Amino acid sequence: QVQLAESGGGLVQPGGSLRLSCVGSIRVLSANDMGWYLQTPGKQRELVARLTSSGSTEYSDSVKGRFTISRDNAKNTLYLQMNSLKPEDTGVYYCNGAPVPIADWGQGTQVTVSS
């Protein structure tokens, strides 16, 4: 069974940067379309960045130009580079297949953007 583990979150000031990582238990990240999702209290989980198995990327309007999704196949790791962070980026970030999840949801990693 596929397991995904997110890390890299933390507390950062507005305008700061973070890099999130997602490690897969087996080599699924390169073979599937993957994404990063953001969940904030009271809202549904939202797909903010997607990377297809062929290397194409898509971003939600809210993060376009600030976030970059990438993948290291050798490390079976998916990344999300987050720059120019805003308070509205605050929430728990999860990785999974996108748009169709391929695994149970992990614990996610908390990102808090606050001064």
C-alpha cells in the first residue's frame, strides 16, 4: 500500500519561503500525476499545484508565480517551493495523486504565515 509522508512546514513571516517535501513509500511519484493540496479550517481540501508524470505543471491562481512543484525521481520525493508567502497560504499541506488520490491521506505538514 502506498504511503505518503509530508514534511517541511513551519512558521514563517509574510514574504518568506518554505520548501515542502513528500516522500512516497514505493516508486509511485514519478509514475503518477501528483499534487499538493491545502486544507484550511472550514474549507474543503484544495489542489494548489499539480505535476503530471510527463512533467507538465499546473497551479491555482492563488499560488501561481509564487509556488513551484517539482520531483526528484531518484529520491521518490515531491517538492513544493513556496516563495512570497502570504497569511492566506496558512493551513495544512498534503501531497497525493492529482486530481485522483492514489493513497490514504497522510498527516500533512502545517504551514503558518504570520508576523
